[in-house]
Amino acid sequence: MEVSSAKGVSPPHLRHDGRRAATFIAPALTIYLLIIMAPTVATVWISFTEWRGIGDSPEFVGLDNYRHLFRSDTFWGSFNRTLGILAVGGLLVFFFSFLFTMLLREMRAKKFLRAVLFFPNVVPPVALAIAWGVLLAPRNGLLNGFLEAIGLDFATRTWLAPDIIFRSVIAGLVWIYTGFFVTILMAGVDRIPKHFYEAADLEGASSRQKLFRVTLPLTWDVLSVAAVLWVITAIKTFEFIYAFGGSGTDPSIATWTLPVQVYAVALGNRSPIFALGQGSAIAVVMVVLVGFLVVLIRRIMHRRVVEF
Amino acid sequence: MESVLELGAAKRGARLASKGFGRLFVWVWVLFSLAMLAWLILAAFKRNNTVFRDLWALPDSNELQNFSDAWDLLNLAQTTLNSLLTVGGGTALTMAVAAPAAYALTRMRFRGASPMVSFFALGIGVPVHAIIIPLFVGLSEVNLTNSLWGLTLTYMGVSMPFAVFLMTGFFRSLPSELEEAAVVEGASPLRVFSVMLPLARPGMVASALIVAVGLWNEFLLALVLTYDEGKRTIGVGLLNTFGAMRYTSNWVGLFASVVIMLTPLIILYTWLSRRIIEGLTVGATK
């Protein structure tokens, strides 16, 4: 999310509008500070306390919540699953989005295909989770039913069994988010002037050369934004996993990720334990993870943007 | 010479084949999504006792009963109203304050504009989970939990970073001639802003759509911040219907609920998908 401030050429009468600008910005800033920033800071503070919520007074316990977390297998399970979405899901999402972006470029129904690919991103995650559940249901599921119908009985699986349910979750997320990243990457690729490819074709460049010499360097900034967006999306994605993992009930622990665990220990589930300090500590881990990875990506991908 | 040509032809053939295979794969993926949607819609018209027995059968009768069940399960009249109020209100308020902010951040020259845009963008990275606990406590202090007002205010807050970020992209892309002309004629900053606003309308519409769709589909905040039956939004209604399935096993009623929630989205999407998609990409590529 590089923000290039318009440089230089501002006419004198538009300069130094600080005070006027403040009145335009103040309402948005106030809401932002009140609803996002202040609670984030409060969450950090709550993570150093033990607190059962309203009616209880928070007791300062220092780093106890974190110590407890780092010794808990449940936490590391959630943590690793979150990293699994990030890495495995990310690899798949970017592989497919790249492939589709390159393929769609030359396909006639491009706009239609892109719209369908993107569609899951405007559908309520609960509805997606219901659909995914119906697809993968062990008995009478669409996928197993389909495999049997075409004679591939041996390929049927109990897709929701604890040992593979999380793979089913990742597959679902890849299905949902690929369309989103196709859209972003395509916008970057569409900006590349056609004559670059024509020139490459004239010189007899292969598809691979075109990918590495033209497409990648010229979409590098868009790629970097996409990578940042993926980190944020992957770490905070919650609703699909929550609804899918629980089929409408408490999600099975085999599908817990960091946000699901925050919800489970602090707020929700049928028998909430309202461990607000614990929950906040996990939320802080999430924020730190996002921050760390975003800075890392910006560092790695920071390279002179090719102007064209 | 001939063998080189042949080799080239073979290579080209292989390339064409792999491209054809790739295109086929895109179509399979797309048809898979469409088939799933079609199956859900058809299933919403089927009978509960046969829906999973004959997976691929067409509905044998117009089972509109499912939809009236769904209407009750979702408490649709109430939840739709609540969703419209909170999502509509939240979106309108977000736009009303995000637009001037984005305008000032991109079109007025002052020190700190650029870090300020980054500061707003920072909020995109904050997960709802990192704010929800203090938010619940804070809102209950001022009696705004279990209140549609409280939820609307929250929706406004969580949409703000992305809305500001998106709209700075739009405002930055506007030409400055009109603005300068207005300034030269001595228009006040507010007047200049109102001159620029119509130019930014496509961007505003796209941002509003993206914000509204996101809020319409949201259920975590609504679930935590409201708890009375009468305060539920449609997203929470669908989640509860899904949860109640454990006891009722009324699958077709659930499918009908999904179809009810999807219908406005499908209509909106067929009509405006280009705006949504292109609006979304401005922020990423500008």
C-alpha cells in the first residue's frame, strides 16, 4: 500500500491547507481512532490482565497470559493452522491466480469468467460454508456422489474427518480467494502496454521469458500489494472457518485458527469462558504477526518500480 | 533445417496443448462454482426427505413451503429490516465522512498528508478480533450494546480504513483543472469539494458497494454486539438457522434461507459486478 503523495507541481493557492484539511479529515479520524485504534491499544492492555468481563475487575498479571499461551498445545495448533493457511493456501492462491490471469488475458469470455471467479467474495461466508459442507458431506455429499456416479468410488473420502478437515478448509479458502487475487493481478497486467508483448513476440520470446522479463517486473508493485493483502486476509479470515468447522455448532478444534480461538475463549461458543485476557493475548499475537509479515514483505519486495 | 522447423512445430503444438488444457481448467473451475450455485437453488425447491437421496434429480414440485419456512427461521421481516438499517446507515455514514477525508488527503497540499493516508491504511491490517473485546465493553458502558445504533457506529468504524484508502485512489486520479478554476474564482474549500464530488461519483458508488457488501455478509460483530432476537441481522439469522439444523435437519429450509440471502446479491452483482471489481482494483494499482 505504497502511498505516493502527488509531488511538486501544486499551484501555490492549493498549498498549506493544513487547517482546512483538518476540518475535512477530523470526523473520519475521530471515528477511526475511537472504533479501531483505541480498542487495539486497549486489547494490548487487557492481554496483560486476567479479566472475566463486565462485573469483574481486571487484575494485572504481566506476561502470564502469554506464558500460558506459549505452553499450550491448543494455541500452537491454532498458530500452525493459521501459518498453514498463509503458506499452503497462499501458494495455491497465487499459483492459480497467476495461471488464470495469464490464461484469461487471451480468452474471449474474460469479463464473464472473472466475474464468476470473483463471485464467492460477495457471498456471505456462512452461505459458502453451507455450500462447502454440502459438497464434502461424507454421506450424500455432492463430491462423493459425483465420484461414485463417474465410477471413481476409490477416490471418495470422509472429507470432514478430523485428520483432513483442515485441508478441506484450505481448499475452500483457495476456492473463495483465488477470484479476488485474479482480479487484483489482472488489473496490474492490464496496465502493461500491449506493444511490450508485441516487441517480445517479434524477438521470439517464449511464454516463460515474457512472464519473467515483461509481466513480473511490470506488475511488481501490484504483486507486493497483493502479497500484503493475502497476509492480512489469511490471518484474519474467520467466518468461513467458524461456520464450516462447526456446521453451525461449536467448531471442532481440528479447524481452530487464531481468530477462531480468540472467539472461542473470549466471546463465543455455547459455553463461553470469557477469558478476555487470554483472548486478547491471542489477538495481539495476530496483530504482531500481521505487522511483522507486512514489514517483511515490503522489505523483500521493495525494489525500484519500473516506470512505464 | 527441416528438423529445426519440426522441433519448432512440436514445441508450438505442445504450447498450444498446454494452453488449451489451461483454458479447459478455467472453465471447469467456473462451471464448478456455477453448478454448486445451481444445485443450491434447485435444492431450495426440493423435499427434505429426498434432497440427498437423489442428488441430481430436478425438483418434482414447486415446494414454496421451504421459502415460507425460511421466512420464519430467519425471522426475515425483522432481520432484513435490521440489516438494511445497520448496513445502509453504516455505509451512508462511512461515505459521508470518508469522502471529505479522502478528498483532503489527496487534493489539499499539507505536510503530513502522506503519513496520514498510511495511518488510515494501517487499520486495514487490524483484525476485528483485535478490537472486539474492548469495543463490547466500551459500548456497553455507554449503553450501545444490543442496539442497532451501536452496531451502525461500529460498522462505520470498521469500514473507515478501507473506504478512505479506496477513495484516496479515486480522488488522486481526478484531473485538477476544474478544481483550479474554482479556486481561481475564489470558491471556498467546501464549494471546491462540492464541485469535485460529482467527478468522483463512480469511485464513490464503487466504494459504497464494496463497503455495503462486506457489511451485509458480516456476522461476527452483529453476533457479539447484539443479543436480542429483535436486534438480529440477516447474517446472524442465517448462522442461527444453520446451527438449529442440528435439531431440525430441515435442510431444504436452510437452502431456501441461503437463496433468500443470495438473491439481492445476485441481482446486484449481475448488474454492477464490473463497478465492484474495477472499483476494488483502483486502490491496489493506483
